[in-house]
Amino acid sequence: MSKLQVPIVSLFCGPGGMDLGFRQEGFRPVLALDDSQAAVVTYNCNDSREVASKRDLSELSGPELVALVRAASPHQPPACASHADRSRGVIGGPPCQSFSPGNRQKTRHDPRGRLGLDFARLVQALNEEFQSDFFVFENVAGRRTAKP
């Protein structure tokens, strides 16, 4: 018996480590986005469906993201109220260097510190359009006390 393939969107996907864990548990990324071309190439080498694309998520609008999701998965978006029996959502791991205690060269105005807010903005847009059931935000120590 095959596992149920639950569609999700992956933001700040990197090379796909978090996505691999989700795929192993029956989730299926329909769209994965990251600003690093090397990460996107690596992701697509590890997933034959090649769902990853290079995008600057700090500049991507909610409507643009919704359009990308619809184009990537026109028959099965990552969330839909009419399919309440299946969880659908968004996963992501925005860069943490600006607030991680492991970064010994932090600067106060590191633009990466605001990427968590971009993640929240994009999750909100997806939720408004598709009524997502969940989101997963990868966290590190220091996130709660960081000031964007």
C-alpha cells in the first residue's frame, strides 16, 4: 500500500533536507523556492520532478506565489477546504545567520534578519487563497530574541 501524497509548498527550501524528511513521511512538495541557484540545482538533482525554482522570496508577492502554486499543481493545490481529510501546508527554513548564536560576525542591519517576516507574509497569502492546514517554520536558538 503506497503512502498518501500530501501536497505542500516549500519556501527557503535550500538543497531540500527538510523536504526529504517530509517526502519520507508521505508529503509531496508541489513547489519549492530558494534564492540560491546552487541550492535549487542540488534540490532538483535529488528530486526527479524538479519542483524547485530560484526566486528572491523577499521580493515575491503573495499573488505571484499563488500563481506559481497554481501553475505547478493545477489539479492539487497545497490546501483546499473541500479536502478536509488531508492536511496541506507550507514548510520553510528562512536563513538564520543574522540571529544565530553561531554567527560571530553578526551585523545589526543584516537583511536576512527580515526573511522570517517574508515567510510569514507568504504563508498568509497561501492561507488566504488555499486555507492551509499547517505551516512549519524551522527555528534556531536566538530567533525569539532577534530584532529584525
